[in-house]
Amino acid sequence: MSNKRPSVADKRRTFQRLHESGCFVIPNPWDVGGARYLQSLGFKALATTSAGFAWSKGCPDNGVTRDMVISHLQEMVAATDVPVNADFENGFGTSAADVAASVRLAIETGIAGLSIEDATGDTARPLYEVDAAVERIRAARKSIDRAGCDTLLVGRAESFLVGRTDLEEVIARLKAYAQAGADCLYAPGIRTREQIAVLVAAVAPRPLNLLVGFTSELTVGDIADLGVRRISVGGALARTAWGGFTHAARLLAEQGKFDGFATAAAGPQLNSLFAGGTLR
């Protein structure tokens, strides 16, 4: 049996096929160890998390530089054998030309996909106007096409995350991003069965990514039945890890207790995993 690792082209082809039918979960690690563990569990693709990575560097979400993210993407792609989708925030620039330049750099890391948000980072004007947002997606599409690769482009409508919960506006934005060249559509903040079903139908035949970053009564099977093609968890795994860490640290600092270590993974098991074995 060959131990040859898949090439970047192999991973990109695999990623494209994953979006053609069915439903898959694309969890979001923030470091190499987490990525390798998730790969060992059999997940077919991974996605980075801007929040999880930023917190690991002691920064708030959206508080890291483009250079930091590019370096992170290189590390994550090199460490894994499955496709990696980049949480690429809003493309790290205000103009379409800035987005195009950023996407070119991201493609060079070997990522299999990347998302571009329509959020501005300005609380007074949280979203780009539709025309400007479309130009940014179009610029990202052109960069991918000029590179001659099949990196998958995800268009994100951040409306619900900034308090603009008009579903018709979200649909209009997602349709515009699809027309501008987005291969997959994404509207974080959507939660209910009704909202999900409406969006799946609205963007068809393009696949829809659903974010489930919270406790939900819906299972992966339920979401698949609604027609969602892929499910990501954003910063939820990172927040879960931080929850365990902060709980244990606070018990130690405030009460002098070590009870927070009760659910810790065993060192020998972790060593076995990273030596090429499995974590049981």
C-alpha cells in the first residue's frame, strides 16, 4: 500500500467532489494538533477558524494580520492530508483589488477553498453595500481562475451576525454572490429548520454551508435531510477548549482545587496519536 500523501491538486479535486452531493461536516481546528486529531477521526475536510486562531495568538477575532493568517494556512495545509478551507474573513482589504491580491496569496498556500465575508468591520456600517460586496466576490473569482486552479470559493452573507435578520436580504445577497462566481453559499446565524430550508431552496443548485456553533436540537442527519451540503462549527470547538481551560484555571487560582483536570486527555494517548497512532 502506498503511503504517498495527496497533492494539493488531489485535495482540491476531493473538496470539489464533496460539494457535489450528500452532506459532510467540516470542523474548524485552530492548530496543527487539533487538525491532525480531527483528521484521525475520519473527517473528510477541515476549515480554519478566524476566531479560534486569533484567540490562540492572544488577539480578538478579526484582530490578526493577513501575514499571520497566510502563515497559519501554510502550516495547516502542510500538516494535513485532507482538504482545508480557509476562513479568510473579508479578504483583508477594503477594495476589490485588495481582495484579489489577498486571494492570490491564499491560493499559494495550497488551500482547497476559501470564504469571503461581506462584513466591513465598521460598526457604523457593518456590511458592504451589495454592489461592492459583489465586486469583491468577483475579484476573488478572477484570482482563482487566473491561478488555473479549482480552489472553491465561498460567498458569505454576514447579515444575521450584525442584526440584519431580513431573510429576503440574505437571499438577495447570496444569489448575487453566486452570480459573481461563488461556488458555495453561507449565511452564519441561520438556525431554524424553516430558515435553513428556505435558503437551501433559494441558492440551489449551489451548495449551502450551515454554521452550527451552538447547542442545537438538530442532528447532522436532520440537517442533511433539509438539503444542506456541508456543516461547519466555526469557533465552537475553540470555545469548548477554552471553556475547559478557563474552568480548570479558575478553580486552581480561586479555590486551590485541581478538580478541573478530571476530564483531561491522557498524555500517553496524545503522544500515541502524534506518533502516528490513534487517540482512544
